[in-house]
Amino acid sequence: EVQLVESGGGVVQPGGTLRLSCTTSGFTFRIYDMAWVRQAPGKGPEWVSTIKESDGSTHYQNSVKGRFTVSRDNDKNTMYLEMNNLKPEDTAVYYCNAVRGPASYWGPGTQVTVSS
């Protein structure tokens, strides 16, 4: 059974830091591109970041460049998102997504709230 479970969300003040984890099982993690997608209240899903399986290259949405860092540990089947200098507009449910060809798997999400 494929499972993706996000953790590490919570409530943080503006300027704060959170580290999200996406722990996976049931598929060959190392051959999947992995991504973070978020959805703010009342808005549609928004791509945040991707880390490729082929070369580990990373890609970011412009609004998080320089503040967020995505990484993966293929030995632990886990992806991470280090989020620094958080802003209120980063408030959303954050989902991890595993993609390879037509296969796409999602976790249930973790809530991140940035508020003073």
C-alpha cells in the first residue's frame, strides 16, 4: 500500500521557521520526482517546489525562492521542506506529491499557519 504522510506543520509567527517532512512507503521512492503543493483557504492548489529523482535538482515557485529549501533522503524514503522567514501568505495546507509518468501519489497534508 502506497503511503505518504506529511508532518511538521503548526502555528508560527511571521519570520519563523518550520521543517516539514514527507515520509513514504509502498513505492520505490528514489525513482520518483517529489513535490510540495499547498492550498490556502478559499484558493486552489499551488505548486511550491520540486526535487527531481534524476539529478536531485530543485525548483521553486518565485514567492518562496531564497526562503524554502527542499531536500530528500532516498535511504529514509523521506522528503523535507525547510521553510524560513515565513510570511502570513504562506498559510496553507501543505501536501507532498510523488510523480513518475502517469503515477501520482498524495499525502493527506499538514497545516501551516503563520500568524502573530
